[in-house]
Amino acid sequence: MVNYYNILEVHEEVSAEEIKRSFRTLIKKFHPDINGLNKKWAESKTKIIIQAYKTLSDSHSRKQYDTLHRHSQNKQTTVRDAKPKTSATKSEKISLEIRIIFSDLLNGHTSSAIEKYEHLLNASPDTDFFLHLNHRDFIDCKFLLAEAYEKSGKYEISIKLYEYILEKGKQAAYRQHLLEETKERIRNIYCRKLAKKSSPDKALLHYQNLLKLDLCKNEQAFVYKKMAECSLKLQDYENALKYLHVALSLKPKLQGLNKLRINLNQYLQNCFI
């Protein structure tokens, strides 16, 4: 598999801005118009540079490329390790099984991966199997497993895996685009899956967990508005008023408040009767 990072002469943890800067430098250097004697070679070189840039400059395609590239590098090792060993230790067996799970995830065999992972979990509930992978694959495997659980509708499990990835990202310089996507998935699961289908009291807990993320003011305002709506359903008018006040302090022109205001105004009027 072609190493696009080598093509662009950057390291794998490089930022999007550095990728763009290197791309511009290389395009100027290898442009066919200034390599007259080697025009065909320059055209070929330019084409692969453009392909590398298109792949790595887009966060989604870069994530896919990173995963496939590392899988390509580890493939022969994984196949070799997958051969039965009669004298393998428990640790070696776990290492082998987690690599097979990772391989299943990379190849889209999500049901098989989840089944094997849960079998491991039942056998050794206190073991962090991912530690048997190298540092980069450790995070990618957790992300792909979280994605697999999300697609299968097991949101409570997927959210724990996503939150782990985000928490680890605060302690080390993981790829920023992966962290942003992880945060987006957590936000979507809490709002569109868990809170939406939960009772008001449970939905409140989901929204409170969502506030632990580094949300912008508009996003925070939306969450507080939803918390006010949940409190209103629970007839907890004082907290409904408090959450509404916070929401409006964050975004004074927040939309979709008519029903909430009508009900709270009725409550306030009754308080003074």
C-alpha cells in the first residue's frame, strides 16, 4: 500500500495545515512545466502527490486511510500470529484473539468481532484486551468497536468506548480529526438516540453527561433547553426555569421556546395567585 505520508514528506501525526503547506511546496517543485526534460515523470509524480493530498486533507478519508495503512503494515504479522500455538500463554492467546477481532473490524465483520469481544469479556472481565495492541491500533480498535456497537443499536456500550477515546485524547496528542469525529458521535448518540428514547429523568442524566464535552455556546444552549423541557415534563418547574435561564444567557435568540414559555408562565402566574 502506498504511504501517502511519505509521498507528501510529512509524519503521520501531522496537522491538516502542515499537509496543505507541504502539498503546495511539492506541487511547485514537481510541476511538469518546470521539469521539461522529465515531463512524464513529473506528471506521474504530481498525480500521486495530488492523490495523497486529496486523501489526507479530508478528515473522513484520512481516518479510513490510516486504519487501512496500519492494517496493511500489520497484516503479515497478524496472519503469522494467528497460527495455533500449543504452548501459548494466556496473555499470548488474548493478544492473538484481540488481533483477530481488530482484523474482523477492519474487514467489516462487525457481528463476528462483537461476538468474539464479548466472549473475551465474559472470560476475563477485568482485563483491558486493547493493551495487547500497539499504541495507535489500541485507539483505532476501540473506535471501530464503538462504531460497531453503535450500528447494532447498543448505544450504552458504544458511548462508553467513545468517551474513553475522548478522555485519552486529553492526555496525549492523538489525531485531532479522530477526536472531533468521536465527540460528534457522542453528541449524536446522547441527543438523537439515548435521550430521545428515554424517560425525562433518564434523559436529564444523558444531557448532563453531554455537558461534560467541550461544547460551544450554541450547543450548550440547546442542551440546557432540552433539560428545561425534561424538567417541565417532570413538573420540576424550578429547575425548568433555571435551565431555561442558562440557555438564554448562552444564546438570547434561542428558537423553539414557545411551548416551554407558555407552560412556565402559567406556573409563575399560579405561584402569585
